[in-house]
Amino acid sequence: MVSNEEIKSKLGNKREGIGVNGYLVCNSCQGVYELQSGENPEDFSSQCECGGNLKYNTTAKIFQSSDDPEYKKHNRAIIASYILIVLFLPLALVGSIYLITRDNKRAKYNGKIVMVLCFALVLVAVVRGIFM
């Protein structure tokens, strides 16, 4: 017979996404399979039915934890990219306004191109921010 403490522990672990045997999580369809007692990740193919790769995980969490080394791997590059956009976009806008105000046809033309590219970049960032 199973004790009440064991039932509480198993239900608590299930609620928290912690399995005794772990989970196989698909990186494509986000499907989760809970390993049953006696099953090992090696017993299964490393590929999901959808074609994605299965990854063994001790929790049922689909998204990467911020503690995961794979998550941290690109943090600096991502942050640097956003900082560069914030720093150089205003400079590009100022440069485009400067070029547009010149009496040279070529300068005006290129200033307009730079301004359109800046606004397109801002539009993409806004749309991505809204829908992500």
C-alpha cells in the first residue's frame, strides 16, 4: 500500500514538473513524454514523430531555464546587439537628416535611403515586440 506522504510527494512533484524518471521533450513540437518506471531515455529514438529532436530532461518544462548553460551562451551577444541598435539608430537618423538637407542630389537620395532603413528597422522592432 502507498502511504499518504508518498502520494503527496508524487503529486507535488507532478505539479512542479519534476518526475522521478524524467521526461523526453521535443524541441520542435514541444511534446512531452513522461518516462515510466523501468524506462530509460536510451530505450527511445532521439527523434520525435514530428521530426524534431528529443531531449531528456528531469523536468517537464518546455522552455529553457535561465540557469541552463545553453541559454546563457548567447546572452552577451544578444545584449550587445540591442545596445548597438539603441546607440547607432539615432546616429543614423541624424546622419540621414543631415544628408537630406544638403544641396547635393546624391546626398539627398542616400539620406532618404538611410532614413527609410531606420524607420523600417524601428517598425520591425515594434511589430516584433507586439507579437512576441
